[in-house]
Amino acid sequence: MLKRISALILAGATALTMAGCSSGDDGSTSAGGSSGGDDKLVMGFAQVGAESGWRTANTKDIQESAKTAGVELKFSDAQQKQENQIKAIRSYIQQKVDVIAFSPVVESGWDTVLKEAQNAKIPVILTDRAVDSKDTSLYKTFLGSDFVEEGKKAGQWLVDQYKDSKDDVNIVQLEGTTGSAPANDRKSGFQEIISADPKFKIIASQSGDFTRAKGKEVMEAFLKSNPDIDVLYAHNDDMGLGAIEAIEGAGKVPGKDIKIITVDAVHDGMQALADGKINYIVECSPLLGTQLMDLAKKVVKGEQVPQRVVTEETTFTQEQAKEALPNRKY
């Protein structure tokens, strides 16, 4: 009997320990093994949210890369709210993590909390999205895509497609989250390329907040107020996929009646491209985890790292999407 009671007590204690490792009072979760030894690097990561297929793939890759690298990951989901990210970062500062990484919801308004991290001697790494702080000493490095270049690639494809046309080309644009780096930069890069030819006219542009549902809603409004749309440029695949539903609901054929350009190259977007519903996709890879863990280990050791680390990416046509899909990781 005593042996049986002892076994039950041990099992209960083990269960409590496991529960304590997986979550915290701030809603963050831990991954990457036990929270044991002092030599284990602890990272606090404040994610934007789960607004798209891209973001889901990005989260999964970071969590899996942390486990592989032996990094204890404290993870929080900001649900696309800056105040939630700031709260999470302050929680990580209080917990005295070794390094903080986050993908900023918007570009502005970070100086105060980043200064708090700096005062606590906790290095910060920006991933995927940048901040507009003039004080670049507040973070060690920024790992992510060149969003301006992505916009330029989208614009160049459009210019090439219509190089022999003399007619006006009416474009509608589904922008990402207002104030976010990818929304600002993908818009400016695209505009820079198409502005050289006055036949390209952006007749409507509005935020779809990077979500499929909002993309559909805004595209429905575009179609009602602008009967002659030639091209849709969506700042991510998910908004483009939502827009496809709206286009089909209006009795038009996506990819033919309205040419569609998107950014990301997640699986659902690539499938739509292979099916001819999207015409061109500019890649923005979410697989940043391995590079992030390597950078984290270096900055914690005090090693010098580049202030800007750009990920390598490509573009996809319909035929290229068909070739890439069978081995696509996201």
C-alpha cells in the first residue's frame, strides 16, 4: 500500500512539473526541453499572431528550430495588438531571459520598451519586420526579407506583362496591416516601379489586415465601386485567396478577368497559382528559425553580427509553382 501511495504522489508531482514547463501566467509557452541548467539559452519570443498561413508556418519553424538548437523558448501570441507585444516583452525582461526576439506588429512606438530591455542588458533581435527607431543600438540585428524589393518584383512583373499595351491598367491593392513594415514597404516598392508609366493606375487601395476574411470583404467592396478592375495586388497570399472568393462570387474569373499578384508563397497560395487563379507570387520565406537561433547564440556571447540579415527568396509563375508544390514545406 505504501509503495502504491508513493507512486501516486510521484506521478502527481511529475504532472505538475510538466504543466509548469509548458505555460506561464503571461500566456506564453515554453519549448526546447527542460528549463533546467544555467547553461541553457532562454529566448523570449513575442509573435505578431496567427493571422495567416505564413505566420503559422513561421511560428512552427521557430518552435521546432528552438528545440533542435537546445534553446528554451518562451513564446507569446500578441493577437496582432502592439500593447500585447509590449506586455510580453516586459514580462520577458522581468523573467531575465537571455535574449528577446519579436516580429513587430507595427513599425512605430517601440523605443521605450526596447530601452528597458537595453537597460536590463538583454539583447533584442527583430525578425521578419523592422521598427522605425532612429536609435539602432536598441536592437542587435534585424533578420528578415527586403519588403521594398518584394514590392519592386511584383511591380516589375506587372510592367513586363503590359509592356505592349497602350490602354490604362486599373489596379486595386489589398494592403497589409496599417503601419506595419511589410505593408509600408511592399506598397512603396510596387509604386516605385509602376509609377514610371502613367497607364498603371491604382484606383483603390485599402488594408485587408493580412487576413483572408478581410481580404474577401475589402475585395467585395472594390468590385462594387469599381466595375473595371484589371489587376489585384495583394500584400500577402491570404488576402489574395480571400479576394479570389469575392471575385468568383461576382461572376468573374480570377487570373483571367482580373490578374492577381500576391506575396508569400505559402502552400494555399502556391496551389491557387498552379491552378491559374493567381498569376504571380513573390516569395517571402517564413523559415527563419535556424538563422534566428544562430544569431541569438552569437549575440548572447557578445559576438558581432550584421545589423541586417536578408533572407534569400525567389518568385513563382504558374509552371514554377507546379514544380515546387510537391516538396513545399509550408
